[in-house]
Amino acid sequence: MARASISITPPNDAWIQSRIDSEEFSSRSEVVNDLIRKARKEQDEIEAIRLALTKGEESGVSNRTADDIINSVIEKRRNNGT
């Protein structure tokens, strides 16, 4: 595993220590790696939303009404059992 030396502000250091003291994590490395995993997941989700928005914008304006769209979603959910 790669090693890195980082500087942490006193409030952040205290927060990290509180996570260890609560036994949620056993080390500073675990806390930092968990934060990085969560940030990466969030970034992936944001990117997926951006791609969906771009796709929607590029598809142009729909001729369907709001009721048509709602009914279509309801029908799809019925067919999927959700």
C-alpha cells in the first residue's frame, strides 16, 4: 500500500481522533481511506448525473406531455414489479 504524509488542521485531526475513539475505525488510515472511498463514489454519481443531463439535453425537446411521461413511468414500474 502506498504511504503518504499529509497535514491536517487541528479541528479535522480532532474529528478523526473522535472516529477512532468511538471505535468506528481503528486507525487514521482507515478514516482517511473511508473518506476517499466516499468522495470517489460521490464523484462517480455526479459524473453519471452529468452524463444523463447531457444526453437529455442532446436528445432535444419531447412532444410528450407530463401526463404521458408519468403514465409511461407507472407502466414501466408495473411491468418491472416495483
